[in-house]
Amino acid sequence: MSLRAVVGFGANLGDRLGTMRAALRELGAVARVERTSRVYATAPVGPPQPEYLNAAALVVFEGTAEQLLDALLGIEARLGRVRGERFGPRTIDLDVLWADGVSVETGRLVVPHPRLPERAFALAPMLEVAPGATDPRTGRAYEVPAGEVRPTGDVL
């Protein structure tokens, strides 16, 4: 089964851009990367912490959304991600944001990402790589909500 999905990237510790690019290289070993977005700088959600960099990649993955999640969790672990407090700082965060025509709700994964409609930092890069993406549950097109997102001039 081929899954066309958008993977969100976020980092706010260490060499943020370098770690995101390393994650993209590793992702390219398990999926075909079709497009990448610009990199955006955004304020953190949660406790006080450094500013985030966010980006997205449109990929084609041979497998299910949960298998893609497993691959992303492996990449995070190899790149030093340590899961601590919820919404806390991180070296890398990889999320399955959206999948074309697919809706998943399990104990491990919800696709589209449950907070996607309210997160400009995820939607702005996602809509760069998947313009016109719609919520598979409602058929409604996604729109970037108001929020502090600004391109850094870099691309993933």
C-alpha cells in the first residue's frame, strides 16, 4: 500500500536546521520525498523554551500510517530525541500531519494530526508541499490560521 503523507519537522535544541536536514536524509531512506517546504521560525507552545524551526515534507511511503510513525520514531531516537515533559523542548520532532484521503484514529496515532487546524506552524509548511490539502473527514480545505510564523530563508 502506498501512502502519500506530509511529515512535519520541528526542532528547538542544538543545531536545529542540521538535525532537521539529517532527519530528512534518514526519511529519504524509507520513503520517497516528493517536496520539501521552506523553514519557518515559530514561538514555542508550552513551557518557556527556545524558538522552534518547523518545516514539512511530502512523502510516498510503502506501508501504513502506523508503519510510517514507527519509522519516524526510529529516526527521532537515532537523532537523540528524549521524550520528557509534554510540549517541552526537543532536538527533533517528527509527526505524520496528514495523509491523502486517509483518516486514522488508534491509541498510537491520529491522522490528520488532531491539532492541525489551529497550528499555523504546521499548516504553513504543510500547505507549501500539499497545496489544496483537505481534511479527509470533512472534505474542507485547510487554511493557515493567524499565528506567528515567518520563513527563515532556508529550505529543508
